[in-house]
Amino acid sequence: MPNARVLRDIKARHGVNTNEILRRAYLYVARNQTLPAQVRFQAQLQLNTFGRYARPTTVKNRCTETGRGRGIIGEFGLSRYQFRLKALAKELPGVHKASW
């Protein structure tokens, strides 16, 4: 079972995906200098009503096995240590230890 950090990251990714289009529309309106200030201000207020997990900056790549937030190999979603363990155990298809 994934730990709390991984679950939080999954929740953040889901929140960003569900709110992305609406959030980008409000951002476009809020940053458009040709629109009246009142309209831009209303768009900014709408942006402030989004929850914590609607912002893309809350998403962090984490190891799916341990929840570690550093040294993640993105293609596999594993930390470098877990990647090494799984590669040596031949649990990752197409990955094997290099020798030259």
C-alpha cells in the first residue's frame, strides 16, 4: 500500500487535471492587459477560490514504492535505489546491468 506522501501526490495530480482548463482560462483573463481592471480582478478572485491541489506546483515526482522525493527516474517512477534493486532482480522489462 502506498504511503501518505504518495497518496497526497496522487490527489494533487488528480486535482490539477480536473481544474486545469478552467484555471488556465482565469489566468489568461487575469493577465490580459487589454481587458478592464474590474474583469481582471474578478478573474483573480476566482483563481483564489481554487483549492490547494488545483495548482500545478503542488505536484512532485515521488517514488511509487517508498515515497522518496529525490533521485526519481521519471520513466519508471522509482527512486534510483529502488530502480537498481528492481533492475538487478529483473523486475523491469528491458533493463539490465551494463557491462563493458
